[in-house]
Amino acid sequence: MSDRRVAVVTAGAGAGIGSAVVRHLADDGFDVVVTDAHERRCREYADRLSADFERPFAAFVCDVTEATQVEVVMSSVAERYGRLDVLVNNAGWSKIEPVAEMAVETWRRCIEVDLTGTFLCMRYALPFMIEQQSGCIVNISSIAAWEMTAEHGAAYSAAKAGVLALTRVAAAENGRHGVRVNAVAPGLIYNEFLRRIYPDSFFEGYAQDRSKLGRVGQPQDVASLVSFLASDAAGYITGEVYGVSGGVAPRG
Ligand SMILES: NC(=O)c1ccc[n+]([C@@H]2O[C@H](COP(=O)([O-])OP(=O)(O)OC[C@H]3O[C@@H](n4cnc5c(N)ncnc54)[C@H](O)[C@@H]3O)[C@@H](O)[C@H]2O)c1
């Protein structure tokens, strides 16, 4: 069995939250398993981490909507390391279309990646965590789950709200097995790919007028919270959701 705690991060090789979470957990001393649907980026990022930290990091190509791939990743991790301590469900997808014009495929894809993908990873990670009687899951939701706005699209908002419900039920079911399940809900966490999803008007004046802290969020802002939730210092925290939005949309 690995001496280090083992963390699996989905969509961990992008330009945003996932890769920052991977690096932060690596800094915390975890053996982090980088998973992503994008094969080349996934392998390159694991190689870069292996060089930077001078210890091996594993890469597993995994599209979270593919149940078989998810099952293989979780069982391979359990087999290779003999443990699975932390799962961070970071994979997300969105396309903004009004309900009255939304392609059915947009709705289905969004629910499939954001909600079903999160379920599948939990479904295949939890049995190992239950067996070892410890574990921690952090699901990346969004303030879109409770904001009353047309900005994010209904499919994304509904999927991310579903992630919160999934989080609470899984927390209720698994606390007695020593497994904690929490959610993090970011506001705008800037990365260049968001420009493809949101119109320019979404970004204009965001830091000055909407953020209460005068800036947009950075992936590191979310990674710091995930790191805390994954640590023993958060040992009495489960079934909760924490916003990271610079005060844009706090929960009442
Ligand atoms: N960026 C934001 O402003 C923001 C705000 C709120 C919530 N979130 C949520 O945070 C998470 C990370 O978002 P991000 O913008 O930081 O991007 P990111 O860079 O962390 O993730 C992008 C990566 O996701 C991978 N990916 C896409 N579909 C996948 C799938 N089906 N299976 C596995 N990997 C897949 C891509 O290959 C890419 O590498 C998402 O769940 C997103 O909904 C982001």
C-alpha cells in the first residue's frame, strides 16, 4: 500500500480549476492521479508533475460520462496504490442556450457530464472508500446552482444544483463509513476557455462591479478550499457546500 494518501482528480489536465487542484494536492503530499478526457494533455501534465516533484504521477484517460472508463480508473487506482483517499469531481461542461431554444442534445450533454459524470465517479470510488472506512469526496458545483440568472443556461444550473443534492445524500449515506462528501461552488474563476462559452459582456466590469473583492477568481482560490476539505482539519465537515465567488453570490 502507498505511504502517501491517494487522490483522483477528474478533468485534471485543463487550464483551470482541475489542474490547480492537482498541483495543490501534490504539494500537500498526495499521490495525485491525473485523469482527463483529453489524452495528450493528461499524460503531459502527469509527466510535468513527475519532473517538478521528482516522484511519479499517474495519468489515466477518462471521460466521466463513460461508466466503463470510470470503473477501470477507480479499480486500477485501488489496485496500484492499495488505497483511494480523495476524489475531486471537477469535470464540467456547458453551452448557454435559453430554455425555449435549447437543443435537446445540449440539455442531455450537460446533465451527462456535470451530474451523471459526478455520480459515476462516486459510484465506482465509494465502494473502495467504504471498504477502507475512510475517504473524502469534493464535488465542484457552481453558484449557478442557486443564482437566479439567465447567464449560465438552465442545463448547467440544473446539473450543478443536482450535484448539491447528490452531495448531501451521499454524505448522509456514508458518514458512518468514515467518508465525507462536500461541494464547492465557485463563481467566475477565470481561464481563457471561458471566452468560448460566455459573451464578452459577461466579463465586462465583473471585477469592478460584481466581485466584492475587486478581482475575478483564480483556480488557486478553489484549490485552496479543496485542499482544506481534503485534509484532516476538515474532519467534522460533511454534506456542506462552500461558495468561492468573491461575494458575488453568497448563499443565504
Ligand atoms: N471556471 C469557472 O468560472 C467555473 C465556475 C463555477 C464552476 N466551475 C466548474 O469547475 C469545474 C472546472 O472548470 P474549469 O473552467 O476550471 O475547467 P478545467 O480546466 O478545470 O477543466 C477543463 C478540462 O475538462 C476536461 N473535460 C471536459 N469534459 C470532460 C469529460 N466528459 N470527462 C473528463 N474530462 C473532461 C477537458 O478535457 C479539460 O481538460 C467544472 O465542473 C466547472 O463547471 C467553473
